Amino acid sequence: MKGKVMFVVGGLTGYVLGTRAGRERYEQIKTQWVKLWNAKPVRAQRGKVEDFAKARISEVPAALWSGVSAVAKVVSQQGSTPGQKLDTSTGSVHRKAESKTEDTVQDVSETVKDARTASGTSTSSASKPAVRKPAAPKTTAPKPKSGE
């Protein structure tokens, strides 16, 4: 998803910077962007993202510190090969990060569920479109040979 967003942003940036229409087209695009950025639904989502980021920013130093201390501890060990040291350090850091990621995903899914409930959007399978199965391939009978 991040790659898609970055692609679109890069494409728009390239278009704006490389457009031959000049300053007039640039001003049109800029005006539309400002309207979109300041639209009520976009402002609401921006606020939610900012609140989420502010709530999670306090976890960043702890995660960095645990990673750095784990690497430092492993590097200081004697009698291990560099590969073993790396495997040991990345394994423990990976498990901790995976745990934090799962917690964050659960928090986000609960937030989305609450938002859908508040807005009246249903998440039941009844509101989802039916999945269509592909049609079975048609079989044709062999054509009789001419002259028989």
C-alpha cells in the first residue's frame, strides 16, 4: 500500500513539476489540492492519524533502545561467530517487534470497528457483494467427418 501511495505522489509531483501548461495549470492543481486537503472528511481522517501517531510515538524510543541493547549484548559475547551473533540478536528483536505489531494491528482493527459502528456501516457478510464463481468450460461434441 505504501508503495502505491508513493507512486501516486511521485506521479503527481512529476506532473506538477513537469507540466507544460505552466503557472496557470499549477495554480489550478494547487487550488484543488488545498480544497481536498481542507475538506471535512479529510480533516477528520487527518485528526485520527495524528492522534494515533501521537499515542504511539512514546513507544519508539523503547523499541529502539531494546534493539540497540540486544545487538550490543550479542556483539559483546565471546566464542560465537558473527553469523550466530546476528541470528541471536535479530531473533529476539524480531519477536518483540512482531508482538508490538500484533498489538497495534488489534488496536487499529478495534478503532476501525468502532468507527464503522458509530457511522452505521455494517461489517457483516450480508452487505458484501456475492462472489461469482467462474463459469464451467463449455464442452463440444466432435464434428462428424464429411462424407460418412
